[in-house]
Amino acid sequence: MAAEHQGRAYLSSYVDAVLNKLSSLDINSTPEAKKLADHKLFRRLKASLRATRPVLDDAEQKQIRDQEVNKCLVDLQDALYMADDLLDELSTKAATATPTQRDPGNSSSWSHSVDSILEDGDDDEMGVVTRMQDIVDKLESIVEEKDDLDLKQGVAKDLEDMSWRIQSSLLESPDIYGRNDDKEAIIKLLLDETCDDKFSVISIEGIGGIGKTTLAQWVYNDARLKDKFTIKAWVCVAIKFDPVNVTKAIIEDIASSPCNMVNLNSIQTELKEKLTGKTFLVVLDDVWDNQQNLWDNFLKPFLSGSELIHLRYLDLSETPIVTLPESLCRLYNLQTLKLRDCEKLEMLPSRMQDLVNLRHLDIRGADSLKEMPKGMSKLKHLNFLSGYIVREQVENGIGELGALDDLHGSLCISKLENVKDSGEALEAKMGNKKHINILELKWISDDDDGKDDDVDFQKERNILEELQPHRNLKEVSIDGYRGEIFPDWLGFSCFSNMTKLSLRSCKNCRQLPSLGQLPSLQHLRIFKLDGLERIGGEFYNNAESCHQGTPFRSLQTLEFCDMPRWREWRIPDGFDGFLKLKSLLIQDCPVLSGDLPADLPALEKLTIRNCEELACSLPRAPKLHQLNVMGSGRFWYGYAAPHDVVIKNTQLVMSILEWLPHFQSPCLERLKIHKCSSAISISGDYLPDSLQFLKISGCSNLTISEPLQHKSLTEIIVFGCDSLTMFPLGALPNLKTLYISSCRRLVSVPALGFAAPHLDILEIHECPEMDCFGEECLPPSLTTLGIRRCQKLERWITWRGLQSEGLTRLLLHRWNEVKWFPREGCLPASLQYLHLSSFSNLETLDCRGLHQLTSLKQLKIENCPKLENITQQNLPASISKLRIKGECPLGSNLEEMNDPRIQSQTDSDYDSDS
């Protein structure tokens, strides 16, 4: 059966996408874009795209039978790809370029990371022009061909009127171009010998106009299929997929006579009778409706035919079926039945036991199934059963698994609360199933099923005791176990292949099993053990065993989560386990206190979340390169990346900081402290020697009591720390970037010039009390300075001047007091780029101060609503560009100067065609 789905014309959508991308591009964003605009190439590109758009619907319909039209569309597609790529390059370059690379006067960025190197030269610009010229030439050539190819505008029909789409199985022409490989691939599937035993659905999908119907017609009429299929039918669905009408149409095509029945049951019974004992090929053409719930009813007569009795493989995975027809149980030769992720499936056919040749039954993800059919033990050949749902009745109880000793792979046994006693559990004969390597045992807890019965803890332990699997097992998961103590077999060293173990939602558990002597255990997860209060020595060694090795000798990952009563993790004296542990997670253990293991030589990642009582010593971990410590919170985000330490919203912040050096790890490079409300005092002694990046944000009780010094730090960010009044700096020989924002009580950053001799970028934002940079001058290495909304610092610079010999870039934002700027001697003569933004009261631009800036090349003035005066009518000769953007009356006043260096731009002046 071939089904297809028609979509909107592809190239039309692609042309629209390229036009939208072109319209959104700022032609002044890069030198390359400006060059393309100067050559009128953007205008030509848009015109040629608009000229091709109206005839594409006609072209995409004609391309299958007209080789020249097909070639034209291929050329158009190539040109569109090239145009799309080139526009993407321009957009990416505009987005990632530094202010100087875009245009030294066109930066509104206040980023603390500024790169002032211009990397692209004239050769690159001309290369882009050449590429765009080739694209436009190709598109214009295609536009000229459309009349020769007799392509017409507006031939596409309204999607609501689909009658024009109805097609029969007859080919209009035997000549089809470019689809022979597709045809042969489909015919090969249909003629495959295994198809004799198989009900299959072959779907031909794709965009509109690519020839899906024509391809299906070509296959349908191939002479090789005549001997294969005794019945063939073609139905064009066109709009609405209605099982009644489609089934009637199939009957009419088979019988060559009208079908007057209206009842679905009668119609499907009639079709079933016509298909029984025959091979058939049914094509559903032009299927638009993708409501999968309609397929369940439609497929019933096909699943019920005499031909399907010989079926050996049936895959209905990911379909919305609710039940399977009982007639499926007459597929006596069926070997494989896949029902994976059939989320709505509630019941399997009751006579499943009749499928005596069934070898593979996959019901993973069929979570709505309520029970297994009776008599599953009769399926003697079954070697894969993904899951078994236990019921209380003997016919579909756990004992039915006893005869299935040839099961392989994974097995999930659920609803184990329905097992009456250990005798029933023993009947499952789990120890005989030597080919099972993954076992999941699941109970539904009282909380889940609404019951509140008293649990017999000893009975529950005995049941799990008798479910002991074969020692070949590799992975075990126990979910919802209702006993207080686990049976001993979980820790037996004879389970030498076991690599993964998970204990989850065992709410009555009071003690963990002895797992430390499992020789190959690599991954251990312990979740939601509500009753567990203590982990002691029993966890590491089995007291009854006389052969004790290194505990957890192979363990690599260990996770404890959602343990509300866990208070103590006792580590034995002289403990030498966890030698290979790489990842440790402790989450939502709110009353856990005490120490973690002292020595974890292989630990690479440590995560502690919502464990606020764990004010303890942390392990020595020389290989650690990821540390997350987070408190409670609705959202957790900002996890540590490799080489990161993230401390967030936790009262443990000082304990962690004090222990950071003791990790002795050379891999920790970045420290981020966020939203920690407890008192924090930062000292260089707390910082690992390898640290390069320090960020402290939203910490309302931060203090720096002594000069911060560190030999490796290259970047410091302090944001939103209102308690900080002083930021004393000691020796920071490698500091390149310092960013301080929203520290509303910060007064000064003393000794900056001496402390950071190689500082390159300094940004101070939203610090209203900061009034100076100290008595010392700024470091001569400083090239970029940004100051935003710092009232006292604004006054200090305005009247005392800014002295910094090497400063080349100055960005001043949201200054609200100054009316006349810059006065003579106010700014250093070394400046090359000056950006004044949102000066709400600035009225006059002082050219005398500007003329002293003999190195100034770019000046940008943005959103200064009162600025309309300039003291002189000539700009300094050094300035190559003055850009005025946004609300600023000075722009219109300067137009009279007729100086080509002046560019005035309002917020609405962005048009790629300008």
C-alpha cells in the first residue's frame, strides 16, 4: 500500500525565505554589505527573485514531464542555495563582528569583551561582490527563460478546491525523468521474497510538485507486479481521509461495480472476503489527512485476510491503536510483533497463546496496557519479551513466566504487588533465564494505586528473594519495592557481569543492600528511598562473606536523589573504595550532614543540589573539572561546563570556597557565584591556582575585606552586589578584563593602575556612588573604557578629566547631568573612537574639546534628544566618520555643512534597498 502526503510548493517557500532574509539585512552592517549595495546588487537580486515567484507553481507541476523545466528549476535551486549561503555569511559577520569590523562608529554594544582588530580587507569585499554578481546573473538568465518555457502565472489552485488533484492509475506519458532509481527501489521492496509473508506500508512523502503521484502510477503499472499481486486497487483520497468512503472506493475498484453499502462493518466485511487468500496491492494517492487514529479502523480488513495467516513479521510501533483485533491470533506463523510506543494500546488479544511460533514481542512504551493475555506460557519459542504485567489470576500471573526459559535481552516485570507470596514468585523460575541481561522489577506503590493496605515487609522480602535472577545479569532496576530490607542476592559477588543498578521509590527501605563487592558495578542510582536515614558499613561489605575486596572497585557514577530522611553517610575508617568514581551526584537530600568521602582520586564531576545541611569537608579530587553546588529553587540552570565551578543560591557558599583549594585540581578555570544571600567574603586564598575567570552576581552580602590578588585571573565580573562598598585589588598581573555593574554602594576601586598593569578592558555600569578611579592613574595598558549611568563618576570625569595615555576606545552611556561636552582637556588625546549615548540633557557638542583629540577617527552620537548645537562648523580633520543615530536634533542641523563624513540615521532608516 502506498500513501502520500502533498505539501506546499517547496521552491516558492524558499524564494520567500530568501526575500525575507534580504529585507532584514542592514546594508551598513559590514563593509561587504555596503559594497554590494553600492553595486546595486541587492536591488537586482530582489527584482529577479520577485520575477520568478509567480511562475513557480506552474513550473513545479510541469518539471516531471518536461526536462527543460526540470533543468531550469535545478538551476534556480542552485542559485537560491548560493544566495541563501551568502546572505547567511553577511548576517553572521554582522552579528559577530566587533564595532570596528562593522564600522568603527556603528557600535551600540556595551559588551565587556571588545576586539578592535579589523580582519577583512578589500580583497574579501570584492570576492563577495563577484559571488553575488554570479548569483544575480544566473537568476536573471532564468527569468529570461520563463517565457520560452511557456510558464504561466497563477496556475496553482486553491487548496480548498482539490477536485483538480484527483488522479487515476493511468500514466499520461511513459517518459519520466530522474526517478528510475526511486521506482526500482519501491519495486524491489514489493517483489522481495519476504513480502510474501509480510503486510507492509510503503509511504511516498515529499513536497508538492515533485512527482509522488506520477512515481506511484509508474510503479503501479509495472508489468513485473502482475504475477505478484492478484488484486490491485487505486484510490485517490485528495482531501479527507474517511475510512468508509476510502474502503468503498477500494471495493469498487476491485469489483468494477458500485458499492451501495453505508455501514462500516458491512463494508469492511465485504473487503475482507475479497482479500482473503489473495495477494493485494492497494495505492492510496494524495493523502492529506494525517490523523493516525483513523488508521486503526481502516486497517482491520487488511489484518484479517487468509493471506495474513502466513505473516511472520508485523510492526505497528508508534501507532495510536487502542486494541488489536482477535483475528490477529490466527496469524499462526507470526514470529515478530512490534508494538513499541503504542501509547494508547490498552489490551492485547485474548488468544495470544495461539501464536505458537511467536519469537519476539516488543511492548516497550505501551504504557496503557493493563494486563497480559492468559496462557503466555504456551509461547515456548518466545526469545524476546520486553515486558510482562502481572495479574492476580493464575492464568496471567507471574507463574506464566516459568516456562519461558529461552528469553533473551531485556525484561521488565511490572505490577509485582499482585504476587501473593514467595511460592508464586518462585514459579517464575527467574534463575533459569540465563540469557536475560537486563531486568527491571516494578511495583506500583500505595501512593500510585490509591490503596492504603498494611504491607507485610517479610513477605515482600521473601518475594524479591525468590525473584533472584541468573548470575549472567548485567543491569538491574528495582522500582517501588515495598519491603524494609533488600535480599542478600543483590550484593552477591557472583553477579560478576553486573554493571548497572538502580533502586527507586522503595519508600519502606531502611537499609541499603551490600553492593560494594559487586566486582563490575559501574553505575549506581539510588532515588526516592523515603525511609532511609543512614548509610553505614553494610553498604560496602557483606558481613557474611569471607572474601572482601576493595569496595566499589569499578564504580564510575554514583547518584543519590530525593532522600528526604537521609541524615548520615558513614565512611569507614581507612576506606579505600571509589577508586574509579568519576561522577557523584547528591540531590534533594535536605537533612544530610557530615562529610563526603575524603579521597576520590578519579572524580571529575561533583554535583550537590538542595542539600543545605551538608556543611562539610569535600573530598580531595585532583582530577575534578566540574563542580555544581546549588540550593533549592524552582528552576536549575547554569550548570557547570567542563572546567567550571558553579555555586548558586546556597548557604554552603563559604564552606565550598574554603575547600576549593583542597581539591588540588589543576583543571578548574572558571568560578561563578550566583544569588547566594549568606555572607560572603572573597579572598585570593580561596581561589584555585588554575582559575582564570571569576564571576559574582546577585550576592547581596558580598564583601572583599583584603586586596584581591591572584596570578592567573584574566577576567573578573561583579554584578548586582549591593553590599559591596570597596573593591580593593592586590597583584593581578594577568587581569585583562574587569566588569563591574549594579553595585549601588560601591565607592571606588583603589590601586587599579598598580594592581592590574595589563588591564585592557574596563567597564563600570550602574554604580551611582563611585566617584573616581583613585589617586593613581588608570593602567597604561587600558585600551577600552565603558561607563554607564554612574553619576558621580560622570562629574569627576567632566571636571577633572580622564587621564589614560593608551586609551583608544571610550563608550559613555546614560549621562544625565552634563550639558556641554567634551570640554578642553577632558579626554585623552589618544582616543580613536568615542561613543556618546543617551545623554538626556546634553545640549552642545564642544568642538574645541574634540579638536584636541588628534587621533580621533570615529565619533558616534546616539539618542541625545536635546543636542542641537555645535561650537564650530568644522569637524577635526582626523575624524573619518561622524554618525548620529536616533533622536538627536543635531543631525538635521549638520546637514548644512554638507560634509560627507557626517551620517545621520533615525531608527526607521534601515532598508536594504537604500
